Amino acid sequence: MKKTLSLLLVLVISLGLVACGSETTGNGGEKTEEAKQVTLKLAHNLNEQHTVHLALTEFARLAEEKSNGQIKVQIYPNGQLGSESQVLEQLQAGAVAMTKVSAAALTTYSEGYNAFTLPYVFADEDHYFRSMESEAVQNLYNSTTDKGFLGLTFYNSGARSFYTVDKPILTPADLKGVKIRVMGFQSQTDMVEALGGTPVGMPYGDVYTSLQSGVIDGAESNETALTNGKHGEVAKHFSYDEHTRIPDILVISSKVWNSLTDEQKDIIKEAAVESTEYHKSLWTKAIAEAKKEASEEMGVTFYEVDKTPFRKAVEPMLEEYENKYPEVKKLLEAFKELE
């Protein structure tokens, strides 16, 4: 009887240990290959109506579905856990599992990301998608593993063009003496200067009043800036020069990634790529709606532009960046082969 009881006790303890080892938070904790349950914190600074948030929601749904409920993604939108840079720092420490970040914000971690901030890197949207889905970009995603995170997929944020208050920008000559708001990275300043304009750095939140007061004559972004930012109430000319396409990148903590099983990694990668495909149609619809609203309700005029003189004007700038950043040169060469 004693021997039987002892065997039962060992069996109960063993089963308890297996049960204890069947869950992991996925936020950097220890993991064994038997781990089945994982919960990932995904934080970003967009609102719940944004197309990227909707894509991330689809990613969470797919990850849970493909893992039969073993992978759960908790999304914290609206900057609940901090700014984009703050969340990225938390992610590097493993406190947050995942986030969405602009490719431009990753230039300080891997020089290759500078390629996405340069003008006329992509011939058109199809070339952009082929390039973003290439092995060269996958290698770029993995280049930051030792910096605390790696990329999983991208989300389209459209082509950026000039929009102005008083006149369209149909040739580089039209930018002479024109003050254009730029984001806070050097390549945008260099691009506007190369095209003959006057770059003015300022936060996005200041653009509307600056357009209204004449502090700036225009800005550059995609069509949604006209409607979501209400810039179309002031800037009535949108010129499709389509100088840059800067993607958003979905990244995951290296610490968290290394805590996952191979099967979990495969599921997360697959769900991420499928969420990108889901986002493509959302973005196309959002752009069409923004253009319709800006045109019909705000009186914005849209202009097609011959991009050839714009491309020629920035050639010396591109050559300078290729010489400065070997990884950029490598990426641009890979993209060129995909045209």
C-alpha cells in the first residue's frame, strides 16, 4: 500500500510540473520546448480607426486561430504604453513584445533603413511591394536582432507627395522659394533642398496652423493628411510627384522571439505576412476615400506630375547616400534588379 501511494504521489507531482511548464507570457520569460500558451503585448500610438491598427487586429486574430488559441496578442493602441520611441525601448528590454514603428525611426539601429527615406527608390507601387517582400528586406529585418528586436513584416503608408496652399508643384522649379514642412530626419531636408525648395522642420501637429498663417507654403505626405489632419482646408493643391514611400514595420523583441518555439515563430511570421496582405486593400480604400473627400468637400485639386525632372534633380543626393551608407547601396542595387 505504501509503495502504491508513493507511486501515485510521484505521478501527481510530475503531472503538476508539466502543467506548470505549459504556459509562458511571451514577454521575455524563460520558456521550455513544452511551452504551449503565450500572450504577447503589442503597443502602438495609432487610434482604433487607423488602417494599421485594423491590420494588427487581424494579425492577432490570425495568430490565435492558427495556434488553436495558444498564442494571444493583447493590443494597446493610442500610445497607452508610451510614445513610439518609448515603446521601442520597452520592447528592447522585453517588457513589451511587439510594436509598429516607422522605418524612418529605425535608421539609428540599422543604416539600411535609410534607404526607405530616400526619394525615388521605387518606380511605382508594384515595384515597392516586390522590393518589400524581397530577401534583401528580410535580411534587413534580421540585422537588428542584436539591438533587441527584429522585423516581421511591413504595412503600406502610401506615396508621399507635395501639397501646397497657392500653386501646384509640377516641376522642381516650382519649389524655388517655397517653404515645405519636413519630418525630423536629414534625408528629407536634403531632398527638398536638392529639389530647390526650403525645408522647414516641425511637428506634424503644427502643420495646419503653419499652413494657415503662412509660416510654411506646403508640406508632403499622402492624401490622408488632407482629411485626417484637415490640411485640405488650407492647402488646395496636391501634386502627385510621389517622391518617397516609407513603410511601417512590425517588430518583435529579440528576447521574446528567442523564448518562442519554432512552431510559434512560424505561426507568428505567417500571421504577420497575411495581415500585410489584408492591410493592402484597407489602405487602397482609405486613399480613395480621402481623395474623394478632399476633392468634393474641401475643394482640393489633384495634379498628375512628370516625375522625370524630379528624379534627375535628386540623383547627386542618392549617390551621396550610397557612398555614405554601404548597406543602403546594397539595398538600392537589390531593388533596382526588381524593377
